[in-house]
Amino acid sequence: MIVDYGDLEPSGDHLTLTYQGADFTGTAVEKDQHGNVISEVAFRDGKKYGLCREWFPGGHARAQETYAFGVLHGESREWHENGALRAQGVYELGICLHKHECSDDGSVINEMTLTEDHPQYRTLQLLRASSLGQRAPRLESTSTIYLAPRTSHD
């Protein structure tokens, strides 16, 4: 099911998004004033789950991220308006495993890798062992994102 993002409403506890009174499963799209899709967000049971994409007004990629259970899980990429990579990271259950950020000329300006001595490493270990971690999609060590051209939705 594809719906307009503006038609989603927060649940009573504000933990999920609903459509017509039920936790939403499907794709929510946002369009600009000309009817062009500027974002597509996948949902399962009211939470972001799967591929989420955004475009600049001209139609080229702004961001592409993968979610599970409402948190980043997988590869995330952002681009500058000139098309150069702005940031690329890999997340597991909302924890950043690795990320680098680039200037608009493509040079790396910041890089981060989660190490065993970082406080979030212990959190990641607990999440992996939890039932949530057991249900999360497995991450591929060589994951690659391909950003498809913007699609139009009626």
C-alpha cells in the first residue's frame, strides 16, 4: 500500500505511525509542489522498516537508508546537492558501526569506527543477544546500495 506521508498519524503512545487507525505497513511518499516524489519511506507495523529514500528537487539522490524496527540497520548514504557523497555509514540496530563524512569535493573530513572500548559497543552486544537482535535482518559485510532513479506514484 502506498499513501501520502501527511496522512500518517502518531499512535497514542507516539511510538508508531498509523493510517486509518492501525499501525501502518507499506510505503509513505512525500511530494513537492509539482507532484514529484521527494521521499519514500517503508514501514512495517508503524515503524520504519526497509528502504527509505530522499531526492533533491532536481531529482538526484539526497539520502538512502535502511531501517529495521524503526532504527537504522544497514547501509546509509547521503549526497551533497552537487552529487558528491556527503556521508556513508553502516548501522546495526541503531548503533553506528562505521561512518565517514565528506566535503562537497569528495574529500573525507571525518571518520568513525565503533571499537570494543566504546560505550555503545556493550549496548550493541546486548541488542544482538536480545529477541530484537535475533529477529533483525542479517547485515552483509559487503553491502552495497544502488540508488534507483526517482519513481512516480499516482
